[in-house]
Amino acid sequence: MALLIIGGGIGGLATALALHRQGVAVRVYEAAPAIGAVGAGLVLGANVVRELAALGLADELQAAGVPVSGLQLADEAGRPLLTVNSGAYVRRHFRPHPNLALRHARLQAILLAQLPPEIIRTNHVFKCFTLTSGGVTAHFANGQTANGAALVAADGLHSAVRAQLLPAARPRYAGYTCWRAVVSAPAGLLPAQGPHLFRETWGRTGRFGYVPVGRGQVYWFCCLNAPQPADSAFAAYGPADLARRFADYHAAVPALLAATPPEALLWHDITDMPPLPRFAFGRVLLLGDAAHATTPNLGQGAGQALEDAFALAAAFRQSPHPTVAFRTFEQQRRARTQAIGRRSALVGRLAQLENPALVAVRNRLLQATPDFVTDMQTRFIYGRL
């Protein structure tokens, strides 16, 4: 029997591809009528790019992405606070694979194109699963069922599989809300030669970041503190409203907001998952955001889901038995993903400071950060699969 994968996002598709390439029968069930893009842009670490290249995707990734050599933090006037140059580390450990920034839609399309169409089932809204003597049965809202040897939940932050397994586990609000878009790069914004930096501005009003994602386009995001989720004050915000909030930021910020049509804007509150006691439940496994959704402050949401996919494939190479492979996966991934989540949450709290005195102290500390500290952060992010 096939392994059932619930969710056709990046984590689900990558898991399906990694397992399919080593001969494991898989089927993917997606709630939407078609597997399409959600999200805007993302940055993939070179460790993940290397594993995707091993699946035969090197050419597609190179054509889709823009190399990124690190991160630069600045204040609202554009004065640099901290530069994390990961290029040397990447060249030493992952050459020829770079960090890559690209559109979420392009990565999803690349993964989908590698899978046989017959293993994808759309219009399948997951309701629940039941265990059988030899496997798992998934039940869907359209009245259909699917029998499999085991089930992998890659159905995201609001996972229905997780809700059945751990009904008390709920996403938690981080205290700030975020807008995102992919737009054509304003004239003069990007240097002619790469690799590029992911640039973030940490100011007293809020945070703004941007990175090129190829084909003359830029992914940008901005975050504002909000005392409660789904704040009605922000529901109708458009680019002009954001431009007023960020009016005193350096020139790149108003330029990107001015280049953003209202229909390109995405708005989401920032949430994560509190640490779960386990990922593996016999023949059922939580993976990606269903298991360890993190705030986006380290740029590791998609990266950790992809690391999950490769780790699960490696676990199946050690043992073809799903329950054994799932336990191995949990042992390898739980500590790392939860450490990423804790550190990301801390970075978010620092980035979202508004008190002028605390912001001033934070900025001085960032400017005084020695290279060995940023080197430690780099090693932590790339970790081990």
C-alpha cells in the first residue's frame, strides 16, 4: 500500500518526490481544486539547495532563483547595523550550491512537475483518519476514502490531522502582523551584479525586508505590532496605508510600496506552534508546519519543511517500516526544529521593539556584534540534515 501524504504544499510535494525517487509508493491529497501558489517569496539555504539538486533539480533551481550571500540589517535611515555574510561558509561546505531566493510559486511548480500526475489527488479536504489492522484509512469531505500503509500530515499550520491527534495543540499569536508582495523592482533598487543580500530594516515603526527573486522581481515583507490577531484596524490596509506608516524609512521602502498594486498584497498574522511532545504516532506522522510551524524571522519555514522531507526519505532508507521510520524521523528532527522555533521567536521579539530607549540599546548591540557570534548563528542555521 502507498504512503498517504495529506497536503500539497512545499513540504508535502518534496516529501512525495524524495520518497518516490527511492521507490516508495506515495499519494498526495490536496484540499484545493488545484495545487497552486500560496505565499510570495522565500530564501532556501544552501544545505537545502544541495539536497534538492541531488533529486535532479539543480538546473531548474538555478534558472528560478537568485543567489543570496547573506543578510544585512539596517535602521530606518538605512545605516547598517549588522551584516551576516554566509557566503564564505556556504562556499566551504556546500559548493557549488548557493543560498537561493525565489518565488514560492516557482519552487512549488518545480516540485510538482517532477511527480507523476496520477499520484496527486486534488479536491480532497481531509476530515479524519482511522487505523486499520494493516494501515490507515483517510476520510475526505467529498465522501471518498483512501487506504494506505501510513499517513504523513503535511497539511500546514492549521493541520486537521494534528487536531485529531492533539486537539489541545493550537497555533499561538506572536504579537505582530505581516504584509507581503512580489513586485517589479523599482529602477536603481538592485545592484547590477550578484550575489545579493537579504536586506531588513529594523525601525521604531516596524520592520521591512526585501530580496530579489529573479526575473526583475523583488519579494518584500513588512511587520507591525498588533495587540490582537485579525485586528480590524489592519483588515483594509493597502500599500498606501503602509506607505504612510513607513514614510520616514530610507528610500527603498517607499519605492517598493509605491510599486505594489493593491491586488498583489498578502496579509497574515504571524503565528507559530508551541513545541509538541511528539511528531510520530505509530502509523501517522506530523511533518513541516503541522509539526513545528515557526515564525519567519530566520527564514526557515520552507527550509525546515524541506529538511523534514529529506530526513524522512533517509529514515525510510534505514527501514522500510513506517512506524520505525517515523520514530527515527522524530528523533532526528524534533530537537532541531524546536530550537529553530525558539530562536526565531527571540529574533522576532528583538526586531519588533518599539520603545525608543530599547531600540537604541538593541541597535548599539547589533553594531558591536563580533563576527564569531554571527558565524555561530550561520552554523546553527545550516545545521545537519
